[in-house]
Amino acid sequence: MKITFEVNNQEKTVEVAPMRRLLDVLRYDLALTGTKEGCGEGECGACSVLVNGQLVNACLVPVCQVQGAKVMTVEGIATNEQLHPVQSCFIEDGGAQCGICTPGMIVAAVDFLEKHKGTPTREEIREALAGNLCRCTGYQKIIDAVENAARQIVSKRSSV
Amino acid sequence: MPVGERIGRIDGRDKVTGASRYVDDLPFQGLYGRTIRSTLPHGRVKSIEFDKDFDWSGIVRVDYRDIPGKNIVALIEDDQPCLVQEEFKHAEEAILLLACEDKERLDAACRAVKVIEEPLPIVLDPEEAVRQGWILKTLEITRGDLQAGFAKADFIVEGTYRVGHQEQLYIETQGVIATPHADGGITVEGSLQCPYYVHRALTSLFVLPDDKVQVIQAVTGGGFGGKEDYPSMISAHAALLAKKAGRPVKMIYERGEDIRATTKRHPAIVKHKWGVSKNGDILAADMSFVIDGGAYVTLSPVVLSRGLIHGLGPYRHEAAWMHGQIAGTHTPPNGAFRGFGAPQSLFAAERHLDKVAKVIGKDPVALRQYLTLREGDVTVTGQQLNESVGALPVLAASVPKYNAKKAAVDAFNQEAEKKRSPVRRGVGFSFFFHGNGFTGNGEAKIQGKVDAEVLPDGKVVLYTASTDIGQGTLTIFRQIAAETLGVSVSQVEVAAQDTNIAPNSGPTVASRTCMVVGKVVEDVSKALIEELGSFLASKGAGPESKGKLSYQSGAFLFSEERVTLAEAARHYAEAHGKNLKVRRQYQTPPGLSWDDATYRGDAYPVYSWATDVVEVEVDLDTAETRIVSCYTAHDIGRPIHPVLAAGQIEGGTLQGLGYAFMEEVVWKNGRVYNDRLTNYIIPTSLDAPEIEVEMVDVPYSGGPFGAKGVGEIPMDGPAPAVAQAIDYAAKVEANELPITPERLLAMMERR
């Protein structure tokens, strides 16, 4: 089946089985391997992507459901080599260790901050990222990074 | 000053943009491999039936007959087969391997195979196994006169403590790609901690010379010990398929297979019988430590050893008899997991100390302060602690925190009682230490090596097999070399963890990478300076000026002249026709000795020290526990990178908290029943408390710039602290892990 959708602002058409997982289409048909598989059943969030601005686990989405949709993966978060504040704060604050949960975590955090628009509490950040498992960090430095990114975004917005 | 600076990790940008290539992300053209496994815990393969109606063309099959060498996975004892020949000793043992270019056809092929298994008698319970005499290894440690100690004791305190399996649950499952070469050689690239372990397993399995086997570590999505020994198995399987197919084969485990088939933390049964004085002095300590090794020896002897050595905690005692056994059971072999035996035995030691405190009527924290090992004291192996003993500093930092939390908890509980709320809080304190590096003569035997090359542009390249599995090896090694050489971190590179170019630095385990291999990085960096210095002196102003030659901030100074590292490197390369490349290997620090036969001496060059203060909330109606807060003080020497080091402590602490009250492997007839992330529960960001880390630096002269080990120690302390806190809140004696609601309910009913 031919499926056309937008990935990171570029139109793509793939000829695949309709029930093929969006995760596999991204990783193996479109070579966007930033999106990871950790469990294959929507528990770990390593495959978090945005579909029409909605945070989903790409392992649970059959590709036929994204016909005509806008998909955003971790590869689309930085613009022209310019890291998103969430990404640079992850580096500075130690939010990434082994890095396998990081892409999903970044997508979820960026989505959260875009919708929140303010400076969330640590508890709110914890809630927002509860669908993304990390085994390395104890989450402490991930929360630090998202908190700092929120501050940077807000101060940048107010200075514009 | 690169050391001590919070620079962004070197691989950070690739990790946050999704550019890092883990094994399943590497460009690949070839076949996919799958494993057909035993389903019974013990039995014989009677026959393997291949569905005649299935089209087997294009499917590669491998069984034990395809192994050119010995059918074993070379590790400590060569008792574990790579593929089942006839008898198998645990469920999920690999019997047959299949590969195919098409994943869906491969799935169908797996369904078209039927293995007929004939059951044999089983033993799944480690205590029952010991009674039946299936003991894979025993180990004893003795110190002083045990009977005399018991004779003069005021109290005899006995207790039994049990801990279960724990799954490493790295988020990236096990995976490798094997590529065969026309000359008979093989390359394996994958998710692994120890390239040279895999290298040894493959040279032995295929009877190949060292230079025909190449092992490369891909970016690795977590290990925690789980990728110490098992990668040898999956690499062997992929390599067998690749050899037979004559094409590359990729094997990536699905999560359920990974949980069911690969190693876990050893369950343990610990029995303590201590003779104590009314002040709490430990006059005699008798400890029995039984760990469940599973069906094969694998790494268990080393786990047993570390567990025993840490088995009395960081406390003074006069006499001890410690007796350890590895029980064989018909379950998949247990293996390395952060802490490596110490979390099990330290849980029991801390719980037992709480019991002693209760018996003698002393505050448990005050008893710890009284009994702590101090500089000059002697451990159970007879090791005198002469340097970098952070016990008193970590205690001093954390006791006020404990007292404050205790006051808050008491106030909360008074209020809760008034309101007739079922919720109670509790506070727990644990004190623990962890030996850094391999036990005894281990480091001297391994002789971890690092090479350094200086390029004509002044770039320094380190060659090491120490892997970065998230903990930051690639970053801290650059910092250590940059600091030693007086150059910026960007001037130092680390070459790939590839056995073709990197020497054997030893495995990435045992809290040894920073302290032990990091020291070799410092030494090899110094060696570059020495070699270049003598080269400059020899070609320069003659021997009399040699003494005046000095090195400062990335440049040689002699007489009036200043020669930068880059200039010196270029002169050297021009004069020799090649770059300067030097090797250094581990040197045992002076004054250490160890006797493997008697298990006496310096078990580790040095220890890290820590305390945890954990506050919990227990709902007495539902028996659910929530971690309210967690504070931890750590002496890991001088941290090379404060952010990465704190990250190790926070991450290890949360794994320890999970071990304490959430994570349980459920078994059914020798197979893991909860083999999914849906039912093997690890802490989420909502389960995790804010973790406050306080570093109490007590530098160690034998580590690079004063650093010690940090990887494992944070895992050792949370469980006993949580147990003590739950005791406090629910008035139980939580002597078994994990303290799930079900288990806690049973404890409250027994109360």
C-alpha cells in the first residue's frame, strides 16, 4: 500500500504493508534511526514521536494511520544544526547517559514544553515524562535539563 | 583544568539528536538470526522436527554440529555450552539457530520447527539444591577466633535475609551483527561491555588466531553488568549463522526473549549469627551466604567472592567465619549486575545490624557510627585500611540529615494518627562501602593496557578497550589525558573500542574504569611527555641540558626555547617516519598484597564509602510504599567529572530503590513469567524521588587525580535503607526483597 505523509517537514511516500509499524517505517524504510525500540508494546517510550502534534509510541501505530499526517521525530527537533534548548540542556545537565531513551525523552519533553508554555514545576515535568523509561539517570538530571530548558525558552520569549 | 570541570559529554550531541548509531541503527544488508530454545527447565532434546510443508529454501540452520571448536562459551569454567547437544539444564537454552533475509519468513520458519523435549528431574530452589549437593562452588573467609568471640558475647543475634532476582533492564536489548570474511575470520559489532571477553569466546569457539577475530563495540544502550558475559553467547550464535550463510547476520533480541534468556542479579539467602557485647561490639560473626547461580557457573564465583568480602558491611569485628556457596538450579545462569554480590550481602549485613541495635537497645545510626571501620582498622580479609577511608566524613555529612528527616517523619505520623489516616512515614539509614577494581590479584593478572599516539598536529589519540556504556568513559578519559598533558579536552581523542586497534584494557566492570584504567590513561599520557622529552633532549642541546627540560601547559621548556606538544610530535614523526605511540599497563600500587589460597590480604586497592537516608510513605491499608525523598553522601575520591559522577550515583540509587520495593522476577516452572515491561516494573519518573547527592571527596593517591570508583556503590545502599524506613512506618521487620505490597501485607499480618 502506498502511504504519503510528512516527516520532519518533508513529504515522504512509502510502499509498505498497511499494518507495518510506524516505528519500522521510520527506522528501516526512511533510515531515521533516531527513534528507538525498547519494548515494542508502548511501555518504555523510546519510540516517542509526534503525529499531528500528538505524542505517540511509534511501535503501536500502524503506518496506515499516518496517511496524510505530520510526523515529527527526534531528527526534526534541531533546526539547521541549532540544538533545541531541551537538547542543549540535556548535554549540559547530564540528562543523557547511555542515550537510548534520550530521543524519545527529548521528543516528549519538547512536546510538553510547547504545550505548557510556562515554567513547569518538577512534579509536572515528572508527570509529563512518566511514559518514558530511563534506566541510567534516576531521572534527576533529566528533570534538571527540562527545567532549565523551560527557563531558557521563557526568558528568550520574554526578551523578544 | 579539564579534571573536575562539568564539560558536556563528548557523545552528547549525537545522543540528543538521534545521530548515535546503536547496533540496530547500523546500515545492514544480510540475514536476520533467531534462536530456538528449550522450554523445560531440564531435559533432553529427543528430536527436532522441521515442517515438511514449509519452504526451507533461503533459511540457514545451525546446531551444535556446526561449531568448529569446543562447544562452550569460554569464561571462568568452561561448562556452558554454546548450543545444546542433547541435555539442557535450563529453560531458554539455545538449541537451534535460524537465519533468513526476510524477517517474516524467519518468523514463519521458527514456527515450523518443533523441538521434542524429554523432561528430566529438576531443582529450582537454591536451598533445596544445596541439600541435594548441587553446589557449583564454595568459598570461606575466616578471621580471628570465632568460638572465643561467641564465648564472651553478651548476646547471640541470629537472622535470615532473602533477596530475589533483579533484571538489568537496559533499554536497548542485546544485539550484534556478525560479518564473515573470506579468509575465515569474523567481525562482530554489537552492544557490549567487554570486547575482549567476546574476542576470547569467539577465538575459542572457532579455533581462530587472535588476529582473525575482530570485536567492535557499537554505541551501547545500557549494560549495568548485563552486557558483561551474555554478549559472548549472542555473538557466538550470530557468528555461527554468519559463517554458515557466508553473509552478515544480525541478531537483536526482542524484549521478552531478552528478559527470559539473559542473566540477572543472583538471588541470595543470607544467614547471620553474631555474638555481640552489650555495647554492640561484634565479637564473632558467622555468616552463611547462598547464591543461586543458575544452571552453569558463568561469573558466579566472582559474585560469590565480592558478596562475601562485603558481607559484614563496613564494620569493625573481632572474629568471623563466612561461608559462601553457589547453588546450581535449573534456571538460566545469573550473572553480573551493578554491585555484583555486594547489594545482596550488604542488605543482609545492614538488616542484621538493625537487629543487633534492637537487641542491645541502641539507636541504629549511633551503632553504625560506633562500629564503623576507620583508618587503620582491619577488614575481614585482614586488610588494613591505610588511605582514603571516607567512612567518618560520609557519616558526619548524613547523620544530621537523618535526624532532620526523622523529626519530620515523627511529626507527620503524629498528625496522621490524629486524623486517623492510614498513611505513615518512615526514615531509614544505611552505611556501606564498595571495593574498587578487581578482587585480590585480579588487576595484576589482567594488566589493563592503554596506548596513546600523538599525531603531528598535536592531537593525542587514546586506544583502549574500556567501553562507554553511558557512564562517560569517553569523556573522562579525555579529561584525564588533557589534564596530564596540559592541553584542552578537544585535543584528545579516543579511538574506537575495536579489538583490531585497541589493546586489552580489561573488562568494563567492577568500578574499575575510572580508577584503574583511568590511572593507566594518566600514566600513558605521562609516557608521551617523557618520550618526547628525551627525544627533544637527545636531538637538542646535549645531555647536560636534559635536567633543565621541563613540561608545562602543553609545551616543553628547555633553556630559552619553548616547544609545543604539536611541534615536538611533528619533529618526532619526521625523525622516525612514524608517530610516537606508547603503551602503559596497570601497575599494582605499592604495599598491596593478596593470597588467593587463604583469601587474606588487600582485597581491593581502596574502597568507596557512602550512606543513604531514605524517607518512605506506607499506606497501611493497601501496603503500598512510596519513596518520599532520598539523600545520599558518597566518597568516591575526587570526581573527574562532577555531573557524570553524580549521574552515576543518582541512577544507581534509583536502581537500588527499585530493587528494594518494586522489581520482582516472577518464575513459573523455571521460566520468567513477567517477561515484559508491562509486568516487570521499573521506576518511572513518578516513582523516583528527588535524589540529593552530597559528594564527600577523600582523594586516593592510587587513582587518577585522586579518583576512586563510582559505578557500583550507589546500588549497594538503598535497599537496606528502604527496609529500615518501612520497618519504621509499618512496624514490621522487612527482611526480604523486594518489599512489594503483597510481601509487606504478609509481613504486617505476621506482626
